[in-house]
Amino acid sequence: MAKIIRYIDDELLYFNSKVSNDYPLLINTAGHYDVRTPFETYSSIGRDDYFLAFVTNGELSIVIDGNTYIAKKGNFVIFPPKYHYQFAGNPPTYYLSIHFTGSYADRFLTECGFNNLPCIIDSEFSVEMHNKCKKLIDTFLSNEPLAIQLCASILQEIILYIAKIELDKVNTSPLKASLKYIHSFYTNKIDIPYLAKIEKLSCSSYFTKFKNQMGKSPNEYIIELRLQLAKNMLDSTNLSIKQISEHVGYSDQYFFSRLFKKH
């Protein structure tokens, strides 16, 4: 298996992105990278595995669904499988890269709250996480006994760390109560007046406050959560479109299909 892959070996990087269910979590490729030229996935349909990046210096300019976002030093970025990602950075910009798959990958990320991928986790630079990412890469390169299992264990620690960061944001948010409710019941019918009541606000005040804080309306936020869950289910289950539609909260599968295609 190829270990550290550079940009000139992008084709090798793509072909080392195979999905595997042989292990709960499995590292496909890992390494240290500097961003000298704009980068995008080799294939127009993206890689087959997840991509976790940790920015260690500079800023990454990342295109997500047609919009450009900035990932700063200390930020994490997670891309789902089959996503054609593009990013660039002004030298010196460095990041640590971990591509992973496994039978538990989808479920683990969902349990950690990462239903809406890709995403940028805004966090301060952590020496502890930097060392953990480097340890994972070094272990991956070592071919030592139990390297696969050790890498999986370190990866879980990293993802749990960034999940805790996102959870802390919700717990300290002015809209903490309604956001918790949304994340617990987004596959059910949710009325905006009820969310406003939870926060002791009028509907108009709640709507404005939510959009200012989250960058989208409550309904748009709920739809994104539902559609990301639907995408995960399409990739990881054999359920029909009708079954998935009902599971994520849409009784009309045709409406769901139109919504899914629109997004």
C-alpha cells in the first residue's frame, strides 16, 4: 500500500481510496502536505473514502457546494465519500491528511453528530491534536504489529475531540435548547413556533436570531440534517428510496426525491 502520496501521484492517491469493510475503521492514506498549487480530487466523482484534514499553518480556501470557505490554522475539515473537493492556500500553508474507511465509519461519524458533511470545524490550534495526528501518520507508515488497530484507536480519539468541540458550541449557544431539540428530533415534524417557544422568543425574533447565528433559516438547517442522513443511508444501507424518505421525515417520496436532487 502506498503511504505518503504527493500531488504528482494524485492518480495513486485516488486509487488508494477503496472502501473496505474488513475493519471497523481503516486508514487508506495519511501524510503531511503543503499547498503550493490549487488542488482538487483526481476523479470528478470524488474519492471512495472519508477525508479528514487538520490545518497546521496558514489558511485553506475550500470550495463547498459552490461557495468558498476559509479553514484557518487549528481547524479541521471533513469531506464525505464521493465528494469532488477543491482547495487552495497561499504558501506557507500546511495540513495533515487522513483518508479513512471501514464498516463503522458512517455510523461513528453520525453518532458523533457529523450528519452534515462536508464541514469545517472551527477550533483553536491544539498541540495535543497536532501530536495525535502526527502519531497516527507515523504509526500508519511504520508497518508495526497492530498498526491498523492503533491507527483506528487514534482516529477515534481525534474525531471524538472535534465532536466535543461542536457539542460545546451547541451547549454554549444562545439557542442551545432549540438546537438540542432539533438535533434530537429532526426526522420528526418540527414547528418553528414550538422552537421559538422553547427559547421564549417570538417567531420573528427566533427566526432572525437563528439565521444570524447559523447562517441559514431553521427550516433550511433541518432540511440539511435530513438530507445528509439520507445520503449516509443511501451509501450504507439497501433501503429503498421510499423507506429512506420516511425514515428522515418525508412521507411523500416524490417530494423527497425533488428536494434531494435540488440540493
